[in-house]
Amino acid sequence: MGDGAGGKGPGVRADGDGDREEALAELAGRLRRLRVERRLSVSGLERRAGLGHTTVSRALNGSGVPSEATVVALARALGADAEELLRLRARARPDVPQPAPAGPAAGTGPAGGGTAPFEERYRRYVAERHGMLSVIGLDLSRSDRARWPLDAAYLSLELATPTFRAVTDGGGRAAAQGHRTEVTVERAEHALAGLRRVLVRGLAGCGKTALLQWLAVSTAGGTLPEGLAQLSGGVPFWLPLRTLVRRGELPAPEEYLAAVRCPLAAAQPPGWADGLLTAGRAVLLVDGVDEIPQAQRHVARQWLYDLLAAYPRATYVVTTRPSAVPEGWLADSDFTDLTIRPMNNRDVAVFVDRWHRAVAATAGSDTERADIDGLGESLKDTVRAQRDLARLVSTPLLCALVCALHRDRRGHLPHGRMELYQAALSMLLHRRDDERDITAPEDVVLSERQSIQLLQRLAYWLIRNGQTELDRDLATELIADALPAMPAVAEQADAEQVLAHLLARSGLLRTPAADTVDFVHRTFQDYLGAKAAVEARDIPLLVRHAHDDQWEDVLRMATAHARPHERARFLTRLIARGDRTPAHRTRLHLLATACLEHATELDPAVREAVQSRTRALLPPRHRDEAAVLAAAGPVVLDLLPGPEGLEEDEAEAVVLTAGRIGGDAALTVLKRFRSSAARVVAWQLQHVWDRYDTGDYVRDILTHIPDLRFVDVSSAEQLSALRTLDTPRAVTVRGDFPADALTDALDPARLRRLSLAENRTLRDLAFLAPYTELRRVSLVRCRRLTDITPLAGSRVTALDLWECDPEVIAGLARLHGIRQLMLDGALPYPDLGSLPVAADLVDIRLGPTAHHHLKLDGIGRWPRLTRLNLCGPIEGFAQAGELSRLQYLVLQLDAHLSMLALLPPSPQVRILRLYSWRPGDDLDLVRSRLPGLTTLSISCHADHRHIDLTPLRGMPDLASISLHKATTVTGAEHFPEGTVTRTPRPRIP
């Protein structure tokens, strides 16, 4: 078959196409019949086969030829004969790959339809080039076992998107803060839906590159899930920054293919890439900001800025490690930050299943497949039982490594992170070839120690020079420099031959391009480089670079490699540098604390010196301090005090720290606080239960919380677990749960507040009729729900509508009992006076989007209004001052203090909460416009954190001033002791 340029019309098929289509239809029909016969739902088949939704759907509907691994996995899940299904697949498979669907815009560009044949070739190339996943260490018995088809092995991980929202009273703990950071967690295909500019953050080995591979192949092959329609017809360009920066100037569009050594570069039609970018069809997959030196990251960002200015319609997906660039690095260009979350227990179980099924698909016999299945189940049990192991497998890289070691050692594993790395090196450098009787395929025989010595040289050069890849000629020179001291190696071969051996046999090096060399994964580079640094006695060098995020893992591993006296000298110097360097003090002291995890033997005095610095940060008093401590890892858990002797804010922050760290050891810390009567502690305890096994957490924590008042549910398992608890008074449920699932889990006699978020299933609220105790309902982005009138006649008095279908607003006309109303979204009404609200409201809150669409005109229709919450400047604000009963005013997000200048003097307002303190804000406005104020709360969320209270002195009724996250406060001396409180509480030096 040709590549589509042979002149056949749309109704004419090439020879053999009909047979292939019939075979594909028969294969799909056979799979569908088997599913029905086995009484499996599609989701059940996905779970049993360990395959993704898109992969299974395409196999069942015959929209594409499934891979061999997919057919084998489906056959085993359905209890069918794989050989018969594979024969059908072989008949359906074209001799030459069919061009992937390019969408309606295919072939557009300066060359018009003439670009279509090349685009089809390029799509096939991308699908072939990136259609396989490879993970280090998995080539244990045959060379073909190192790679698996992407559709069988790829695991869609969770991505977290932080958003800042206005707060309602239904927000629990966060309601006292005004700003709340909500984290929306979705699987990759849902998190990316509708986005064209994305910065994906993730730790090393977490799956960033695999995510880009999946996007490249799915876009090129036209197999995108429904939610990623914005990429339909797109053309992906794979752009690894570590390769691009070595060229000097970052490439222009016409240079993309050549820059990544694509063999089709010379055949690229003139203007093709520019046409795709201009039309918005190009998908730029920019990998590895963290893999280029810090000094070059601003160059890369400017390159992106230039591309965005020239091609605003294109799609950009950029990846980086979290610490490599600051938060909001590309926010000024409307990039959405997404963070790949560590694999949870369920993800790990799915990953282990898929890994073993992918391996089993290549097994030579049913007995071997059964053995592999048994190893998979055994490993899942082992992971659940061992905390250290569970922590290690939180990323796809390390999970695959553990799977390989477990299989290679027939169900036995070493203990500890460094021991696993050592075992992996032994397996990759020595045991694989020995156990397969492979002696010297490259005419070079190196011992494990010799290989490590040479690899260390390459790794240490890369680390010292801030690089992630080096020229092959330079790698050869580095090896040549070592050979005179290694005569047993020099006698066998020259440096070029030794490098060829390491590339072919070590499993640690690769050639991303013909003239470059790099490590398969940064983890092994850091491990070997740290070992070289210790052996070279370069402790001063390690300490000098300790503030650099690229050196963090190197320092931790160096602690493990060092001998006790070297370790003591290193940690002493590290904390000493922190003592004399205020800008890096916290990071260096916490890094020293993190290094203690690897200090198996250490002078007690040095350990105490390190821990004494950490104690200066303990106990934490705020979520920011908790985040800093949690970043140091599990070693912090031993230093967390309480609950005895802690203030309420400290107890809350300790629980938050332990919750973020996770694991069995963290669970023991959380257990100490489960009987606390403090609501903020209870809120934090329930807020982190998605990080733990649901059953264990319910049994060990939630059932012990006295009078559990609120809980946040985001999984079917959690919702089901609510049946074992007395339903809390306030429940938030996130996700597509049908009405019957909600009513099965929630007790009508107890539920008083219900928040439904991101639910694309519900159409109305009729299921709430039995919930006669319900007082508040919050609907957050439930965009298919259009009917709220079932709440008419209920006892609900508070309603929050966040970014819902505008049609729901019409239902307000029938809700006469509502007293509190929160609105956000694009509302089809010009002002408050035109809203179809029949209720006598006492509380109105307008979200960050609503203030762009509404005026306050008509607010006087609610003369009993006592509270007003605004998230931005709004026309008609002066009318708020005419509300005689208005007592409570909240200004947050873009609603600033300067808005008070629009008000007439309003002595009736007694409480002001200001959550958007800015440079230049003057509290004189409070004094002149709100002379009757009794309570003032100010939160600082930007760089400006200085507050001068002097203008407020002498206000007769002002009795309480609360300041949140202010760094410096002046004028507090003008108020009686106890009037001014600060959060977090300042520490006494």
C-alpha cells in the first residue's frame, strides 16, 4: 500500500484493505461478545486487563489495530485463547502502517495539499519513534523485553492544579482565611482537557517524559481521548531542551526536525512547520527545563516567549522538576501549572499489574505467565507491608526498578533506597550478562567495579559542569584519561571501544543523538557522581553547591556513600554554611536534616548539631512552615512534637506536616492527634486521608475523631467508607458520582452541609428530597446540572453556585427560603436588581468571575442584608454604604482596600476582612469610611507584607485586629495588649 499519494478517491480502497477491515471488525466483535459473555463492564475490563480507557475502547469498537500486548492482555482478562485473537490481529494489520487521521486541517500550510503526504509520513514516524516505553533494568532475559507498547504500559497519573478561590462558610477551616488554595486533582487526560499552554512539574522519574510520549503518539495517531479535542488534528514536535541547548541558538520552527535528528528533516516541505504553528495545529512538547543549567533557563523562557508572540494559537506543553523554576514561571503567558502527583497505593497496584502483564505478554509458556502473575501479586503484598519500599515506588521509574529486581531475584528484595540502587547497578553491570552467559559481545570485559569507576567519571563531569549530556568525543577523552590507571582495561581496548561497551552493556548510558551520551536517568547519574565526589574528597565542593536544587540528590547520596568521619565533616560544614548564609539558611539546615536519613553511622554530637538547627523551625505554626518541613522528608517525623504542650496553630501545622509526608510512620504521628478536640486539627486529619489506604485511615484515624464534623470525598472508595461512619454534618464530594451513590453513603438525618464539585453526572437535585436537615448546598462546576428547583420548600437557607450552567439561576425564583447566596461564573444578568431572586437575602457573595458581569445596582432590594463578600471591583459599590443593616464586609482576590474610597461613611459596618493587602494600601480609608469598625482582619498574600496600624489609633470601637502572614507590623503599640494578633505567631529569637 502507498502512503496516500496514489490518487485513489475516498471511495476506492487499495488491494487488501477490505480483508483487513473485515478482520479488524471480526476482532472487535469477538472482544465485545466475550465481554458480554463474561458480564464485564468496560471499566471492569480495563481494570482486569490493566489497560487504559482509550486503549480498550479502540479495541472494542475497531477504530484501530490494537498492539500485540493489548490483545494478549484482553484475552487473558476475558479468559480467551490469545492465539486465535492474535491471528485476527495479524490479518487486520496492514503491511504498511496506515496514515493516522490528521483532522480536517491536514495538509494546510504554504504548500497547501502538497504537504499532506509528508505530514502522514511524519505522523507514522512519531507514532513509531515514541510508541514504546522503556524503563531501565527490565531487560533481564531477552533484549526485546526492555520495551513495551505505550498503549499497554502507559499509566495515566494524577495531575494537581492549584487554584485560588474565594471562601464561603462552607469551606471549613479555610473560611477564616479568605484565600484558599484548592487543588483540583484529575487524571492526565482530564487535567489537560481544553488547555493549550501547560507547565507540567514533577519529581525525577515521576513520568513527565512518558506523559509527553503519550501526547505525541496519541496526537500523531488520532487516538486522543474525548476530553483532548483541542489537540485533534494536531501535529506533535518533540523538543528535548537538553539536546536543543547544545546547538547554541535554540531552533526556529523550520529547524525542529533537524535539531532532534529526525531522519525526515531533509524531506520537510518549505514553510510546513510555520504553517502548522500559525494555524494552531502544532503541539510543541518541550521536555526538561530542569535538565539545562540554571543560567540557560531564562534563555529558554525567552525562546518560549518569542514563540508565543509569533504563534499564539499553537499548543505548548513544557516539563520541569518542581524546584528548577519558581511558581508562576510562565504564568504571565497564561500557562497552567500542573504537578504530577506521586503514585498512590492504587496507582502502584495498577502499575505493578501492567508491568507484569506486559512482561507476561512476551512469556514463552503458560507456566512462565503463571509464575509472572504470582510474582506480581507477591510484590503488591510486599509493597503494602514495607514502608521503605512503599516510599520508593511512588514514581514509575523506581516502581519499574523494584518490579525488575523482584522478578530477577525470584521474589526477594534488598532493603532501603541506597541498597536498591546498589542492587540495580549490580544487576545492570554484572549479573545480567553473567547469568545469561554473555561474556564479551563488544570484545571488552569489565568487572562491576571497573564499570562503576568509569561511569563515575562521566557522571561527576556532568554534575560539576551543570550538564545532563556530553559530546561523545568528550566522553571518550574522559575515559582515555582514566585508562593509564586501569591497565587491565587498557590492555583490552582503547577508550572508544570501552565507551561502546558501556553504551551497549551497562544499561546506564544511552546516545540520544549519534554524537552525544547521557545517563538513562538522572537518578543514576547523581548516585555515581556522589560516589565520585566522596572518593575525590570533594566535600567543600559539595557544600558550596548545596543551595543549588540540581545538587540536592547528589548531597543526600554523598552522605550515604561517605565513611563516618567524612559524613561528620560534611554535615558539620553544611550546617556551618547555613549558619552564616541567611539567604539559604533554612534550605541548608533542612537539607542537612534530610541527609540524616542516609547517615547510618554518625557522631552523636554532629547529629545533635544538625537536629538543633531543625528544632529552631519546630514546632511549625503555619502551613508554609509545614510545607518546608515536609519537603525534608520522613526524617522530620521523629522531630514532630505533640499533641501535649502545643498551641492550636502548632498542632494543626504538625498534623499538616505529617500528612504531607505520608506513609506508615506519618500515620503514627497522626494517630497521636486523632482525639484532639480542636476543629482545625480535625479538619487537617480528614483532609489528608486520600494519601493513605482508605480502610486503614478510617479505622485508625477518622473513627476516633470526636464528633467528626466534615469530610472531603474524592473517590468511590472514600464515599463507600462513609457508610461505616456517622455521616459528618458537612461533606464535600468531588467527582462524577451519581445520585444513588450519594444517597447510599449519606445519612439524611445527619447531613447539614453538602458540597458537590466537578460532577458531570447530575442533572438535578431531586435526590436531596429526603435530606430534611440540609441547610447549605454548594455546587462547584457541576456544569450539566440545570435544575435546582427541587430545593424549593426545603430547609436549605444557604446556596453556593460556582461556575455552573447559567440556566440554574432561573431556579432561584422558586427558592424563597434562601438567606445566603454565593454566585460565580458568567451570569446572563446585568445587575443584582435583575436577578430572579425572590428570597429575602441577608448575605451575598460574588466570586472572582461574577464581578465582571454584574453591577451592584439593585442591591437595595434586600434591606436586611448584613454581609457582603466581593472578589473584585464592581460597578455600583457605593450603594453598599446605603444598606443600613450591613455589618460584615469582605474584600478578597482583586477587591482591594482602595475600593472603600467609593463608599460614603458607613458606621454600620462593624467587621472588615481584607484578604488582598497591596503596596500603598492606606488604613486611613478604614478610619474615614468605617468609623464604627470593631473587628479588622488583614491577610498578606503577595510580596508586600508590611502593615502600619498607626492610622487606626483612637478608633473607639476597634477591639480586635488580626494580621495574617505580615512580616513587619508597626503601630501595634497604640492598642491595648491582646488587641493585635498575628498568624503565624512570631517566634522569639
